[in-house]
Amino acid sequence: MALVTFSGYPSSGKTRRVAQLKEHLDRRLSDPSYAGPPLKVVVISDDTLNINRSSYDDSRSEKPARAALFTAMQRQMGRDTILILDGLNYIKGFRYQIYCAAREFKLRVCTVYVVATRDLCEQWNGERQDGRAYATETLENLMARYEEPSSMVRWDSPLFTVPWSEADVPIELIWKAITEGNVKPPNAGTQAVVKAPSDALHTLEHISTSLVSAIMAEQGASSTLGGQVRLSVSETLKPQVTLPGRSMTLSELQRMKRQFVTVHKKAITLGTVDKGTVDWSEEGVADKFVNYLEENLKP
């Protein structure tokens, strides 16, 4: 349904804003006047995943922490869920990765930027008594490396900025973004790659070779050159092809066959993101090769 990504300095009050937003959403979804689909609100954070603040002390431990957050987010994504991601999310590349995952699941997205001054973050972090404070050096390092969200880039938009002086989150704007905002389709980089069946390469080689032999046999047996002919490849496979009005050599057809196979090998080995299912059956390969010959053989 939707993904709300929170971002901000460490100890800037993000979790408090997340709690405010969740309370608003729960109240609206349970209101008798709500006429939309049944939805649940899920919050994912370092705390819900038991990720210690010390994980951000160095890059070696920070990467697994981010990976755990991202994996948990993907598991919770769904059409019946408003997902709130409570975390630093301070790297714009990581926010872009989150955005791409949301597009793959066809979710509405928005970003909430929780703003507080460095002095306030240091003060609030020092006042924590729950064992969730950052080490002083880690806090300063994270603030120095923080990459601020921007409404000018698509993966941070729409962007709602909540300064420390505001009493509450802009619930009306966020509600509109997650219930009425545009759902962007997945891009090519996030689509699942469709792999060809294991025998596709054998079928490609066998059918194209058989068609070349059938064309040469038909040309030798026919008294006229060119026109539409029906080739007999097997008892069940008899494709129709339009040949040029001239005599074709075996080397010419074999060259066409090699070019055809080379082009389609890439789709077999690397997969394809083309819409629909690619037909790698004998009939499908025969139709592809016939079309390739008709388009590329000189008259």
C-alpha cells in the first residue's frame, strides 16, 4: 500500500515522530467513517530488530545492520500494509535502494525528514538512560556523513520536513500522499528477470539448423524460385516462409542462422524483462527464425 521513510540525524527525535504518525494512522483506520480497504500499520526500526547502536561504530558492522533493516522492510511490504521505516537512512544511495524496492512492490512512497540542530541531538543523546545512546565519536561521525533528503530527487519525494519546534507531524499531507499519491511502475532495474528453460539453447540450435536444411531442400526440389513455401521440419512443425526470388547459398543461410543464434543466446543466458512470456518452444523458435530471415534476406 505505502512506505513512509523517516530520516534525520541520530537522536533527533525520529522515533517520537514515528509514534505520533502511527497513532494518527491507527486512529484513522479504525474510525467508522473510514471507507477504504482494511490496512495495518507496521513500524520497522533498529529497536524492533534488536540492532544495537554500537553497530554504527564502524562500517564493517554497519553494513549488516542496514542489510537487516532492508530485508525486514521487504518482508513486510504488501498491498494491505502502511510500512513506516524508522531509522537513520542517512545515505541517499540507501534511500534510493528503498525507493526502488517500493516501486517493485507498487507502493506509494513519501519521506519524512526530522530536523534538529546538532547541539540538540548531542544533548538528547547524552540524556538517554535506556542504553540506546550512540557513542560520542559515532554520533559526530554520523552527523558529519549525513546526506540531507531533497524534494528535487524522485526517491525522496514527496518530502515532508518536521523541525524540532513543531508539535506534531503533518498528518493531513502524509495521509494524502500514502492514500492518493501516484504509484510508480517498476523500472527495468527492479524487475525480475525471466530465465529461459534449460533446453532453450538446444531448441534454438536444432530448429534453426533444421530450417536451413529444409529451405535448401525446398529450393533444390522446386522448379521456381522465391514466394511463399511451407517447410517440413517435422510431422507437427511446418512453418510458412516467404523466400526471395533468387537462388540462396548454404553459406548465406548459415551466416543468417549464426547471427540469429548469437542474438538469442543473450536472452537465454542473461534472461529477459520483456513483457509477457518469451516462447522458447519449437514453434516459437521457428516463427522467430522465419521472421528474422524474411526481414534480413536480400531480395
